[in-house]
Amino acid sequence: MFGRMLDTKRPFTRADAVAAGISPRRLGGSRFRRIFRGVYISSAVRPTQRERIEGALLLLPEGAWASHVSAAHWCGVVVPQTSLVHVSVRHSEDRRWQPGLKPHVAPLHTRVRRHGGILVSDPARMFIELASVLDLVDLVVAGDSLIRVFGMKAEELVAALDKTRDYWSPAARYAAQFVRDGVDSPMESRLRMLLVLAGLPEPEVNFMLRDEDGRIVARFDLSYPRLRVIVEYDGRQHVEIMENWESDLDRREFLDNEEWRILKVTSRGIYVEPGRTVERVWRLLRKRGLFLPPPVDDWRPHFPGRKPAA
């Protein structure tokens, strides 16, 4: 009977449909949507990248896995959006070519794991794969996210990469030196990288501020504790208020009394006017007594900036 043995709300092949009693004519009707040639899903299901990843694997022999940005996306690692689905196999004859599908042949020693019901690249291998398709800043953003998703430490990622000699492992190892534990958002990663690439001191991630009794009263995402400077992205509540804080006014009053300065940066300060952000932080650090030479230009290729829309 139609649909009894087939869950049409998940990707399925033409052969699966025929075996379940769905005729090719019905398959081509409005009740179904084609994901890839030979792979379909119910038209009632909203299109997602995850369905494309799952559908792509149906085209490949058993043992194939999601890789590169597709594996990262499936696992919840922050990566740029792409229309391509990346999959990997161990033998070139197992590749399948279709529009929208990017098959790779991975080294035989590649480690994979099961995550969310499908095979994906091992975290260290995933980071190496990402190094082949992402620039430095996007790769560090992904790395900060990756270690959080997989419950790793940055030093564990570095140690795993030190054992590899794959083609893209040098680029991965270079980026991994900038990956940090405990980063909460991709924009914080970008802001941190903007400052580092400009030659400014790296802000500390997740500094815990304690009161006179040693109790933690606040956490700063990015800060220079010795100079009592907080660099806060987007002006949102990125200083975590603990139970003994009643309001943002209490926070501001405490920080003012302790002579902390908060420098707020919006998305415009990263995507439109990154140079101004570098200048603002540089000037504040100098004003706080830190001798700094002028910023360097290494940030420019990664943060080109743009004119605001008219």
C-alpha cells in the first residue's frame, strides 16, 4: 500500500519508492519534491540543508560520509552557507557526480564517526577539510565552534592536528593556534581575530570578575583585565549577570566604581568599518597606559569592509 513501508518525510530513492508501490508517474507529481536526481522527499517538508546532506548520502555506496562544510553544518559547527553538499569516500570509483554534489576521495586512514544518524568526518579531520575551503577567519570561527560542539579543548585539537600530514594540515595547524576555549558566538571570534591580526594584544576570553570575597560576579566575553577594558560585541548583554546582580544598572555602577571601561562594537564595526574598530581599541589601550606601536595591516585581506547600503 502507498507509503506504508516508506517514510516520505525523509529523503528516499526512486528504487525505494517503487518498492513501496509509488509509481514513477506519482513520484513526478506535486506530492513529492526532487532533492537530487533519483532522490525525493514529500513536498510537504520544508527544504533544508540537512535533507540535502542526508539525500546525497543515499546516492553513494555504504560507508560514505558527510565531510567539509556539510559535516560541520550537520553537527552544528558554525560555517558559511553553501549550495554544495560535500561528501567523501575512500575510493575514487565510489564517487557520484551530480549538480550540487561535491564528492571527495579521502585518505584511507581517515577517521569518521556517527553523529545524528549519519557518518561524518572526525573533528580533527573535519577541521583539516575546512582548511581547504575556508579563509583564516572563517576557519577560526569554525574552530571555536567545533571544540564547543564536540566538547574538546583547543589544545586537544592542536595535538590531534600535530599527528597529521594530510595536504591541508599545515593550514589547519596555523589556524588552530588562534582557536580558543569557551567562545560563545562567531562574532566574538571575528572581533577577536580582527584585533589579533591588527597586531593588538589578544583579549582574554571569558574572564571571571570576582568580588572581594572571591565570588564570581560577572563574566566578560572579551577583555583586557589588567587594563580594566571590556570589548563587548554589539552592545548586547554579553556580560553575564550572576544571581546577586539585580539589574544592568548595578553592573554599570559596579564597573564604573572599579574604573572598568566598556568599548562596544556592532556588526558595522566588523563588516563595514573594521579599521575604525581597530583604531578605537588601539587608542583606548594606549589611553589606559599600554604602549603600542601603530596597528599593522594584516587584518585588511580578511576584513575588507564595505560602504553602507544607500
